Amino acid sequence: MSTLAIHGGQPVRTVLIPYGKQWIDEEDIAAVVNVLRSDWLTTGPKVNEFEQNIAATVGTKYAVAVSNGTAALHSAMFALDIGPGDEVIVPAMTFAATANCVVFKGGIPVFADVDDQSLLIDPNDVERKITSRTKAIIAVDFAGHPCDYTRLSEIAEDHHLPLVADGCHALGAMYNGQPVGSIGDLTTFSFHPVKHITTGEGGMVTTDNEAYEKRLRLFRNHGITTDLHQRESTGSWYYEMVDLGYNYRLTDIQCALGISQLKKLPQWIKKRNCIASFYDDSLKSNHSVTPLSRSSNVIHAYHLYVIKLLLDKLTIGRNEIYSALRAEGIGTNVHYIPVHLHPYYQKKFHTHDGLCPHAEMAYQQILSLPIFPRMTDNDTTEVMNAVSKVIGAFSV
Ligand SMILES: *Cc1c(COP(=O)(O)O)cnc(C)c1O
């Protein structure tokens, strides 16, 4: 076997491949330039068009564009009127923003553990953590695999709780034939460059509920009841601020990019699935790593391709594997540090090690391998070659 790059050998690749990356083409650039030459840079026609296209893609009545995925989560918490002392159940294995949005409103995030095979929120633990103060549940379609929405919806209904889907990993995913975006009472998306489609920074909330939609629009515009368009059409200067909102608007420049990017979503989901099945096949013979489990009733959006290291079959830990892969030219990442282990949550909410054992155990084992539509066959082959080279060198 060839010498590892960390030991001075030849790396598999000379240029580092990242774990995720956007794909911008000439059509995208032309769409943005057209807006720059138009009269509307923000709060114009491209915002409505992007909202309608996302609503049509996920099958909801409404979609409200906001400035990023975190703003989308914050807006969803406002729509639900989460306030001081309210508890909201969130998974431990997610990006911090999923929990932070509850804190923005003065609420208390209550961490539910995840299933150890899929790393999706465990409905049984959700049910265990419901109290008289619980006001909502936020589920995360981790890595792009939809959650167990059958069970989660039952629990939400039984306890009269709204179900929010943080779908930031799952634009284009389906659960029992239903698109993510139309399953929860509210669903949030992000258009950060590592996500499925990008607007640079951007976000969206989708819902079928008209009252929520009205509150989302209020919140993204300072809590002001009319927008510039409505005022212009009525010829009126008057407006009222009826609640405390933010400037969470998305520009027409960004929405034009989003409209153009969204056209490629179906082919990009296919490409992500192709890469994933190539990885699945290549890793079958590797007894020291395993991909996350996957159900047959979903279309996976594969935002991430996460492997779990079987640590009892390896002589080193995750951090060393990460460094060895990086030396081979393969960029990987850890999604995620369980949110309740961050110092902020330990200090402010007295969370601690042992609260969500599956998430904590998985955290020691996980690595996200490169997966994005622009990868070539050569790229994916090199990723698998580097994985088998590194894992092979450290397997017992
Ligand atoms: C990306 C992401 C967010 C935040 O989105 P931003 O656009 O970066 O603010 C929230 N939740 C999850 C699960 C994410 O992956």
C-alpha cells in the first residue's frame, strides 16, 4: 500500500476538494445582471416570482423569502408566537441555529436525542420531553433524509403542537411521495452556497396557513403592515408598525439567482443521489466505516454524505482520520457538534454531556464526505480511493 500523505507520501489529490460547493453558470449570471439593470433591486417582482416558484416546487400555498435560513427559523418562531418561558423541542444533532431561533424569542430549546442509525430526531424521545410548557417541535431532515413524519405528526396532533420542519438540508427531498416543505406546519430553507441551491445568502419559509404567512411577512419588514408596493398603489405615505420585526428581506438580485438556480434542482438531486450510490457501493466492502441508514419511503436530498467510523475497528479516532484525509486532498467536515454541548448552552441552559447519548456517541464517529453536483467521476473516485487508503492504513 502507498505511503499516506501525512507520513510524507504522495497525496491522492493535489488540490483540496471541499465537502460542498455551489455551481453558478452563465444563465445565473445573466439573470443577476438583468436585475442590476432594472428598476427594482429589492422588494420587486423577482421576490414574488421566486416565492411562487418555491411554493410550486414544494406544493404549498405560500412561501415567504427572507435573508437567510436562520432568519427563516426566527420568523417561524415569531409566526408561532413563541415567547419567554416557552419550550420548543429540537434535535441535538443539528446546526446551532435550529435551537438559537427559540432563544431569540426568549424560549427554551429542549434537546431530543436522535436515532443512532439515521441521526434523525427520535420521535420517542420527543414524546418523552413534552411538558405543559412545550409550544412546538422542530424536526431537522438531517443530511437531506426526511424525518419520521408519520410518527412526528401523530405526536404533534395528539399534543396539539405545531410541527416545524427545518428543511435546510432537504430541498427536493420527499417523504412517502410528499415534498419536504409541505409536511410541517411551517418549513424553513437556506440558500447558503453549500445548500442545494444558492442565492449567496438567503432563506424561505413555506406554509399552507394564511395566518402564519401574514405574520412571516410582517416580521421580515419591521413589523410594518404595508410594503412599498401596496403604499405606491394606494398612493399613500401612511403605515403602521404593529409588532417588533426585523429587516429580513431578500433582494431581487438574490431572488433572480434563486429562480435561475431552482431550475437545476431536479437534475442536481439526481446527481447527488448518483454520487451517494457510488459511495454506498464502494464502502460496502469496508468494514471500518458505515453510511447512515436510509428508509425506502423517501427521496433523499443528500445535502451531506455522512459516514460513521466504527471506532473499535480503527486504531485512531475521527480527528486523526479527518487530518489524514485532508492531507490526501479530501476536505471533510463534522456535522455536527451536538448543540447542547456548546459552551453557550451549557452555561445558559445547564445542558451537559449525557443528555443525548446517541448524538454524543455519533459525534465521535462522523465525517461528511464531499458531495456536490459539480463533482466529476474522477473526483468521486479519488474520494473513495483516499478513504480506502486512509481507513485501510488504520484498520485493526
Ligand atoms: C444551513 C442551516 C441553517 C442556517 O441557514 P443559514 O442560511 O446559514 O442561516 C439552519 N439549519 C440547518 C439545519 C442548516 O443546515
